[in-house]
Amino acid sequence: MRIEVYTDGSCYPNPGPWGGWGVVISAPDSVILACGRTAPGFGSVMMSTKDNKEKRMLTTNNRQELMGILMGLRLLEAGHNVRIRSDSEWALRSISGQYRASANIDLLDQIKAEIKRLGSARCKFLHVKGHAGDPYNELTDRLAGTGLAALEVVENGKWMGKSVSVVGISPIAKFGGAEYLYRADSHMFATYHHTIRYSFH
């Protein structure tokens, strides 16, 4: 079975203390809508402010694009052929090695580990033009920007004729060096590195 994964990320201002990411995972009969927030200390890194007057825990648009890809991959069980679509050419070229990244190495390393887990031959990355009318790309953009408020598009548990599962992932607390996340769909806590994965049949 082939799974289509659309991802997006946003940060305003850029850089800024808060960011968001959105993921739409599409299987033949169902779709998973996922989104989350990056907060100071959760997915952000220490960097200089725009005026270079101080250092703060901040994130960027580029980091959020990578967060969307990373979390989309983490939500999947191995064993499927996966096509990951992003409107960020920078993110895709950084993952493929076409761009030599000097920042966000932590996220790129985690993405590479997920690709290895899923099977590199089964993962194909594709660019989709942003804001060009693709409904999946438009929805990931809204999930990244407004989070679960974007779910107004869901009617009677369906979107684009497919049954919908919703995942809201939010940072809760840091304890013992692990970042704990809350999974709104299952009312369970999971560590940042061990989210509950979905399998399609």
C-alpha cells in the first residue's frame, strides 16, 4: 500500500518563540490530520535575536518545515511505500544532501533515522507547489498555522470522502531529559522520540 504524506511548517515572526507544523497522511480509505506546536524549550534552539542583542530559545520557518516532515514520518509504521510531499524545496534538498546544512542538524539526523526505520527505498520525497490549489497542501498549511481550528473542513467524520483520525500533539513538560508530548487522539502521553504510530491495512 502506498501512503501519501503532506507536511508543512510555520513560524511567525521568523525566527520566533512559537511555531507550528501540520501533517496530512492519506491512505486509500482514510486520512490522519496531525498538528503540533513548538514552544520555547520544545523543538526550539538557542539562537540570536534579529537585532543580535541577545540569545533566546527560538524556532524558524525552516525548523518547522523539518518538524512537519519528522512528525509525519514518526506517525507511520514501517512496511508501506511512502511519498512525502512538502512545499519547501529547502527542506527537501537539505534531506537529500543537495544543500549542505549548517543548521538544524539535530532535526535532519532524526529525519534520516526515521527514513532508515521505514526503509529508504520505500520513502520518496516530492516537491508540491505551495498555495497552488492542492487541497492536501492547503490543509497542511492551515494545520501548521491554526492547528486544530483547521478541522472545520471535516464534515461528519469525513474529509475528501475519507474517514478522518485527528492527532493533536503538544509539548507538556520536560523530565529526566525527555520531552513529553500529549496525544489528543488517545489521551496518552508519549515521549518526543516515541510517538504512537499508525498502521494501515
